[in-house]
Amino acid sequence: MYRSTRQKQANIYTEEQIRSVISKSGIEIASEVESDFLIFCPFHNNHRTPAGEVSKTSGTFFCFSCHESRSFIELLMFYTKKSFFEVTRLINSYEKNIDIVDDVSSFLEEKQEFHPFDRLLIKKLNNQALDSPRAIRYFEGRRISKESVSSLSLGYSEKQDMVTVPISTPDGSDFVGFVGRSIEGKSFRNTPGLPKSKVLFNLHRNKYKDHVYVVESSFDAIRLHQCGVSAVSTLGSSVSKKQIDLLKKYFNYVILIPDNDDAGKDMSKKITEVLGKQSISIGLPNRFKDIGDLADSDIVELTKRVNDPLLAIY
């Protein structure tokens, strides 16, 4: 409907305007080339290598994998589930020099007070991880690929001998800190002031999906993510009302896979009591501590078995 209009106005946007608008809409810019921003295509199950490109001059979207083509407005409407009027307002807010963060917050997100974390530090830790054989061996030992280390900005502090997982705001516009785990032993350390009770790890990559798997550990969520499964982490067995509200707000139903211990069962019970029929909980065989103990093939098979009856119910 809007494609012909957009083609006539091919150069109406600036590169920085397009970058800002798509980022504030929750679309992750995975990479970029001279003429295009590269993103994961929202029109098919694209999660490993970004197959979609967004023109830096027109905002036109095209996917080299599924061949979907959309105008900038159509892309934003599909991704945000907002109307033509709302998306146009978002784009115009930049053109009129309105504070785009506040404008987006007014209709895409409930405004939250988050303090942005140092992006340069996240990048530095990520580079250290990619350059460290010790860190890569640890991640691979947890069945986390080097590709995921790169795309998810996982990090490594040589001084602390600790791997790090960056945590983002619900809309993915800023980092709010990171969780860390020692390579030797089982020591955990988070950045001071991390608003763990107000966020879910990996939410911004899945918030427009119909359903999501909920696990405790960020590493477990990454394992599911690598298998093409939409997953978020509560960052521990302690779950807050705000985290449950986020699940209720963004997903039609959730599938809980708690750790095989009492704390995990309590976490699962707390969520299901609030969400009711909007959720189910899956128990793992006793020989597994958590979903991360399963091989990739077992994870895929498990999620296939779970999804069929769910789709028949909801």
C-alpha cells in the first residue's frame, strides 16, 4: 500500500534518522555496510546470520533469504504492531527534532527509568572474549558458539577471569549492565545497580513473538536462542512482579523450563499462579539439572513436542 509512495521519496530520510528510528523501535542492527543496515529478518525464522537489509537512504527493507520486500513504514508497522499513524508520528518526531526517546516511550513502551551502561566497555569485553582462547574454550564447553559470543556481545574480563553477559532494556535501546560468572568455580558478580528485577535477558529480541520459553540462566536462554527457539531468562530463580508483568504484556503464552531444584519449582509456581492458562511448566528428567544440559538435538525435539499441543489449545 505504501511502497509506491516510498519509492518516489527514496531520499527523504537521513542515515542517522533511519538508524535512530529502527533502534528505538526495538529492531537490532546486527551490522552495516556502506549502503545498508543489516538486521535479522522479522518475516521468517532468521536468528543466526542477518539476512535483511535496510537502505540507509530510503529505509526500504529486503531479505535475501525469504525475499520479503517492504517500505520503511511497512517494516516498522510489522515489527512494532503499531498503526500507520503511530509509525509516521515516530518518524516525524525525528524530522522535527523532538526527543525521539521520549516520543517512542509514549506509545511503544511504558517509560522506565534505566541508567545506560557504558557501551564501550561492553565492546571492549566482547573483543577480549573473541581474542581469548581461554574464554572461547569456556563458552564452547557450555555449548555456546563463537558466533553467539560475537552477535550477543558476550564478554570476558581477563583481570577477573570472568565471562560476562550484557543485559539490555526491554526495548533493546541501551545496555543496563552485565552479569558475570567466573571461569573457575561458580562465582557470580553483577555490575552495581543492575536492575535485574525490571528486565528479562533477551526480551528485546523476542518481544514481538507469539510465545516464549522462560528459563533461569542467561546461558540456558542463549542455548535455546542458538536452536532457533524464542527464549528469555529471569536471571535467577527469584522472579519479580515486574518480570511477570513483562511476560504477560508481550506474549500470548509462556513455556517455563525451571531448573531441576526446589528454587526452580518455586519460581515456576509463582509465574503460573499469576499467568494461569497463559503459561505451562515443563519438568525435565531428574538426570538433567537444567535445559543447558541437553544436546541441541534434544532441545529442538523437546520444543517441537511442546509446541504442537499448545498451538492446538491457544
